[in-house]
Amino acid sequence: METDDIKQVRIQKLNQLLGAQIPAYGENFVPTTSVAETLQNFQEGREVKLAGRIMAQRSHGKVLFGDLADQTGRMQLFIKLEDPESKVYKICQAMDIGDIVGVEGALFHTKTGQPSVRVANMTFLTKSLMSLPEKWHGLKDVETRYRQRYVDLIANPEVRELFIKRSKIISYIRAALEKKGFLEVETPMLQPLAGGARGRPFQSRHNAYDMDVFLRIAPELYLKRLLVGGFERVYELNRNFRNEGISTRHNPEFTMLEVYQAYGNYEDMMKLTEDLISGAVKEMTGGYKVQYQGQEIDFTTPWERRSFAKVVKEKFDIDPQDDAPTMLEKVKAARGGKVKVEKLTRSGVMKIVEEMLEEEELVNPVFFTDYFTFLSPLAKTFADNPWIAQRFEVFIAGMEVGNAYSELNDPQEQRKRLTEDLEDDIETGNRNVDEDFLHALEYGMPPAGGLGIGIDRLVMLLTDSASIRDVILFPLLKPHAPTEHVEEIEGKEAEDV
């Protein structure tokens, strides 16, 4: 039967309910328990009130069996259809798979031993006009699954469970940070300047103030203002927006954790990163090893450390003092002369280098330290080597998951570095030096460590999800895209700097 025909049949059943004076949307009903609790504490004869969606129904003479599903699981319903004038009978005659109902009755086991509810009373709550898919066909319908996530969640309990896990991961992180004395704060998503990271922003216009505004690419500069103001340990679980490429690891809107600790440094952030991520792994799995896309990741601490500067020197003979043309020639030599750079800047060349390094087989967590200073304009340098920043990035299963610095708090040096960064930046437009941030630094910001962790990528790792869109409830999609596949527009998310 075609979809329109099915819808018409269901509308007829809707009218059938209304004709019988049975409300089809929203009669008052409050369940007293859940399916999971009912099954866990099952007791013959216990009276329960459950609400959920009908996921299956089977008729045997004057008995109707149905499967009722709520967020926690499925429960079999046993319904006797003896009195055609009864409310229960009339509801069952008009009921379809997908309808939402409330039931009251006593628990019992069927002859086959199936835990069931002997339904004594029934309340119709919502008539579904669309039929549910008999089977969701995985990757073949991946675009439809993302576009109609509400159907995906109904049809695939494992998808619903994934997002429950995501919520638990975030709850764990919040609790762990609170235990360590960090205060959760909120900073502006709509900003007059796009700053705190390299990234192409989304731009809009505020009519009342007649000014350009930007969705934030990072909350960093506002969180540092709070350090100036006297908050010593702050964090934000925030939404960031970058108007860049889309891939299995990049979505224009994504969730970041940013943490700032006064009187700390990047070494403290390294320990915090291990504590938060390995702790989340232990909380979710009971151990420190997880399977991700066919390979085992061991999150046991301490994690390996590698020097980015040393690796780049060994593989490309590049030094942080090299100018852009020299770097490019060295990369060409390493790649056999095949290199394309959009704009010849040091950052442009190093972007190619970083992408080449990410192609290496990195499975277990690795801290890459000793980043070049010109790639880290918001980070302190080492006292004995101004070319190298006190910064690390953490990679897991080939993905960058975290980024941290010892935060630069010298306002004069910060102005110089931000100005140089704008000249070197090849990735973004609409960025300017944030004069108010520099003004705040002039009041004095304590030495601090700052950390960013990509929540979406962390959830990918802990749920064995191949694409970032698998762990975002409503990812951004092209309008009217084909349903047979998901087109990947490759792009690299700008690094937090």
C-alpha cells in the first residue's frame, strides 16, 4: 500500500475514534512506572500504569497481543476483546503500530512464560498518521536516518541508547569538574568579533544595534575575561560554530568543553585530560579498553607523549624559525614535489604537514607537545626557547580530541602575537584583534592552564560511531539531498588557538 493510502486509512481510524467520543490526542494519563522497572521488579498480580508507543500487535481470536515501548524497553500487552461496546475494544479496533497509548492492568506470565500486562483499561494518547518502517536499512538510508532522526529513534532502540550514553558522558564530565572545584559558566554565542580560534565564522546582522555579529567559533577569550575577574576555575560545555567543510569528523555546529584553571599550566591540563577522558571510559565501560571501528583503544594512564617539533624535524627537516618558502620546499622534498598551497604562509604549509601526520596509525591516546609558537598565538612559550609553545594536542584513533596551553597573560606580547597571527592566517576572514580582551589582560590575568575537548568526537570513540553525525541528534544536512548516500564535503575543523 502506498504511503498516501496508508495515511488515509489511518485518518479514517482517527475519525472512528472521534466518532466514538474517544479523544485521539492528549487525554490525561500519568504512568506510574517504566517498562524497565516493571520487568526488573516483576511480581504476579502487581497493578501498573504504563505509557508508550505500540510497536507490534498480533490478533488471536478474541485476544490482542501488543508490544508497548517506552524509553526504557518493551512490554507485552494482553488485551481481551469481548465487549464491542467497551472503550478498550473501540480503541483496539482503531489502533495501529506507532500509536501512543496508556494502559492499566495487572502483571502475569503467559503460558509461554512471557511477562505481560493483562490490560483492564486503556487510554488513547496520540494517533500516528504515518506508518513506521518495518526495518531500517542501515547505511542505505543513512541520509534519511539523519534527516528524520525522530523516526530513527523510534525504529532503532540502539540509536536511542547511544544518545542516552552521550548524555551520561556529559553528566560524568560535569560531575568530575564540579568535584575538582570548577564552576560552570555561560558566555556569549553571539559575539561582535570572531575570536579565540582560527575558524571561518557564521556572520549575521543585529538590526537594533545596526552591527555585524558572529556565531562564536570558540568561547576562550570570554572565559579568560572571567579569570581576570577573579573566577579561578571555570568551564563551559558549549556550542561552537564554524563555517567550514563537512566530513565524518566535522559538523558546522559542534559541542566543546573548555576549561580554565588559574595558577595551572599545560602540564596540569594534561593530567586533567587523562582524568576526565579515562574516567569517562571507566564510568561507561567498567574498564579502560574499548573497541572502536575494529581496533582496541587502551585508555590506561599515563598516556604516551611525543614532541611535535621533533617529529616535524625528523620527517620534514622543518625548523620553527624557517620562513614559508623554505618550509614549502622541505615539504615538497618529503612528498616528492607534489604540494598545493592555497596561500604561501607558514600556517598554510604547516596545515599540510599536520594533515600528513594525522594519516599515521595512532590508536591509543598520544599527547603531541612542543608546537611551534606561530601556530599557538594564545599560548606561553618556553623561557629557553621562544620558538616553541607550551601546548599539547591529544590524538586518539587518529582524531584530534583535545587541545591545551599554558595561557599567555602578557598583554603586550599577546597584542604582538595576535597581530602576527592575523597576517599568517589563511583560513578565515572577519577576524580582528579583540581590543576589549587585550584591555582585560591589562588589568592582570593570573597564570593559567586552558583545555578544550571535542565532546562529539569523544562520544564517537565511546560509542563506536564512525561518523560525527551518528552522535549529533540533528546534524546539518543539505536540503533535498539524495537518500541513498551521504555526500562528504571534506574539510578540516580549525584548531583552537
